[in-house]
Amino acid sequence: MGIKSKTITRTDAILERVREIEDVKWDGELAIALKTGKNTVSNWRQRDNISYVKLAEYAREKGVSLEWLVNGRGPVHLRELAVAEPGAIYRVETDQDAVYRIAALVTAYCLEHGIHLAEQKIESIVKLIHRDMLAAGISEVSRQRVEELIHLAQ
């Protein structure tokens, strides 16, 4: 009788990083940290599909790098980078800031217009807009594009 090896999925790796930050042992404790139910965590593991919205919220609240949380790359904690020169301070923006701005615009538009979208649709909209911004090399979020994708998602 051989030892059965378990493949470590992407979701398992992400949850392990959250477990490391929270210093917790059980999925129930992970669920509390991620502000969701224990069954939801179990479902994420089974489907190997974790909520991007929940991760973004968690990362923002804890000051954790979303890049590290999702991909295990870069520093664990965010530190605002500032370059000081005599008479001026410049803030260096990270890619994660753009994701937060997009998510905020999508959420605000939905609230303003009484639109309720499933979490997965919001995730998809945020990812699409971010991908478009990266491809076009722009840093500003187009409100028109936000509106367009929300209406398509309904």
C-alpha cells in the first residue's frame, strides 16, 4: 500500500499564505479571517477557485500584497513607496492600486444604480478592465468601460 500524494492546487497555496499571515490551523479560522463561511472555504478547495473579491478585500484590510497572496511573489506586506526630494514627495503607485480603484468604481456604480451583481461577475469585470488597462498602457479607469461591462453582465 503506497502513500497517496496530494497535488497542491493554486487555491491551496493561496489559503496556505492566508493561514501563514493569520497564524491559524483550521479552515474555520481561515473562514473567519476571510469573512466567509467554512463551507465556502471547503468549496473553494474542491473547485480550485477562490473568490478574487474576498482576496482583494482581505489584502486591503491586512495591508498584504495581492501579488504575494495570489502568486507568492514579492513582499508580503505593502509599504507605500515614497521618493523624497527637497520640497517634494512622490508616491509610487503599484499595480494593486489600480485593481482597488476599478473595484471601487464598479461597486459605486452598482450601488448608485441599484444593480446587484454576483461576486463572480464583479470579479470578471474588474479583471477585464485591469487587463484592458495593462494592454493599453494606461493608468486611469474609464467610467464608460465600467458602465458598459456592468450592463453586459446583467
